[in-house]
Amino acid sequence: MARIAGVNIPTNKRVEIALTYIHGIGRTKAKEICERLALPPERRVHELSDAEVIRIRELIDSDYTVEGDLRREVAMNIKRLMDLATYRGLRHRKGLPVRGQRTHTNARTRKGKAKPIAGKKK
């Protein structure tokens, strides 16, 4: 099992797909990594040599922000917005949608399970 950026990536998947298990690497960046290292797209993780795994690991460490560093950076950005009391920061603090979605109906993912209000029904 290959371990890259602190994540055990699945061995039976293609390298391009397996790299997406790392937080901060999606399909586009995974494809870019494979192209830069000249890995064929049909190559599977268990077929990689130790040298290739080390090359992937070094490339990701040097050129990409992933996993813990990325999570910390995002959390710090949100905390900064909340400390500045910007509109977006207040929405984060209240647990409401941040990007302008309607809240009269919907928004259940951010607001949580609907709470009944006594005397609401006419």
C-alpha cells in the first residue's frame, strides 16, 4: 500500500484516480501530476516502483498544498472572516449558507434538521 502525504492510497485503482484520495488533489491536478512524471494513464498503484512513489511524494510535497496544511489554511481563512465580522464571517458563525442561497426553504445541510415551532400552523 502506497502512502503519500499521510494518506494510504488504494492499490488497485489507476494512479490518476488514487491520487484524488488526497485532500487537495482533484482529477485535474492528479492528471497534471501523472503527465509531469510521465506515468502512463492506465498504470495502477500496485504496479508503481518504489522510486516512482518517491517521485510522486516529492512532487506533491514541493508543489502542492495538501491534507493538514490545506485544512489549516482554509480554517484560518474562515476564522479571519469571522474575526473581521464580515458578512461571510457572520454567516459562518451562525451556521447559515455563505454564498447567497435562499434560506426560507432549503438550506437544510447548513441549518440542520427542521425544528417544529409551536402555534405556527393555522
